[in-house]
Amino acid sequence: MNILSPREDTVQRIARIMEAICTADDLLSLREIEEQTGIPRATVHRFLHSLKRADWVYQDPATEKFRTGIRFFLLFDRHAYYDELVQICYPHMKKLLAQTGRTILLSVLDGTVGRCILSAEPATALKFVAHKGMNIPLYAGATGKILLAYAKPEIQERVLAQKLVPFTEKTKTDSHILQREIEQIQKQAYAFSQEEWMTNAGDLSVPIFDHRGQFVCQLGIAGLSSSFEGEVENLLILLKEAVSAISPKL
């Protein structure tokens, strides 16, 4: 008979718990996971607590049942997850493009940078150019700051602890000022910037949450800085309308 080391036994138990959650048709309770895995409830509870902190599992606050978390999707089924996100968001981005005549961006957090996963651009010569896979700084511009504002505290700390290099004369690099700005963005649920990341460019961004209220990605409008004058309030209404239509589908 093979005797597992404590480390191997732990790995196998976690694997069994994740297999049960991943293959379930619906969310599972603590008791259901115990029954399916044969692992004592106290041990299941301890492992789930750690997995939840790492966003590998999500616990519904109403039912206290569990499903796979956002981090599990992003790490192990990233392409499928992004494909689904793109399919849901693209029609609303095309509508925003038609309504605003500006570039529309969809971005996600990728470690300590942002990553553009989809853009829709107007057919004009003067525009904000974005492309899939483009890196986005988290401390300069509304697009990145939305991602930073809703990142985990440890990610915020890592970003703000770095030596921040200015992109333009208007880039803020003081970590204390940026921390206060992040807190304000969280309160108002949007970010607006002009020429912080690129000269002559402005962007307005909002967070997108899933139907359970978990932060998923950023949606924003970008264009010439001067084109936002007197338009921010109206553009923000259009962005929020798009988010209201997208979130229930996630």
C-alpha cells in the first residue's frame, strides 16, 4: 500500500475538492462537497477558506454555496473565459462606438499591468488606437486606474511601491496622491483622465462586475483629449447603460 506524504495528501484532497466544484451543475454546499469527496467537513472548510482567499473558489453570500472563482477561470481557461466575455461585450461596444464616435476598450487585470482584450475603433484618421494584447499601465490613465482601483490590496501595494515612470507631463507618480485617487475612484465607480498616459489622449472608464457583484474587467471610451470637454457626463451615462446590460449576463 502506498503511503502518501502530508504534502501529497494535501494536494490530492484539494484536487478532489476542485474536481467536485468544477464538474457540478450548480453551486455546492459544504455538506455536498464532503459527501462527494469523502473528506471530513472540517478539512473541506479549511481548504475552501484558503481557496476562496486566492479567488480559486467563490462563495455565494446568500446561499453560502461554492463555485469556481474568477482566478481559476483566468489561469486555467483563460481563452474560453475571454472569448465568452468578448462575445457578451462586443455588441454593446459596437453600439457605444456608433453613439460616441470614439474608441471603445475592454481590458482586464493581468498581474501588475492591464491587458486590452478587445477594442472597437472609429473609421477616422484622428483616433485613439488600441489593439488586442496591448499593455496598459495601472497608474496612468483612467483605463488602468479602474483596474488598479478594483485590484486586490496586495496588487495595489506592489504597483504603488514601484518606481513609477511618467509617460507625459501630467502623469502622477506620487504614491500617496495615487492612493487617494484610487479611493475616490472606488467611491464614484468611474475614472476620467486627460493626457496622463498619452499626449493629446483622454479616456473615461468604468468597472464591469458579474451578476454576483465580483469585479471582472474595465470598459472605457478613449479619444482626443479635447473631445471630452463638456461631454463627460453624457458619455458616462452611455457607459453605465452598457454595463447595466452586460453585467447580468456574466
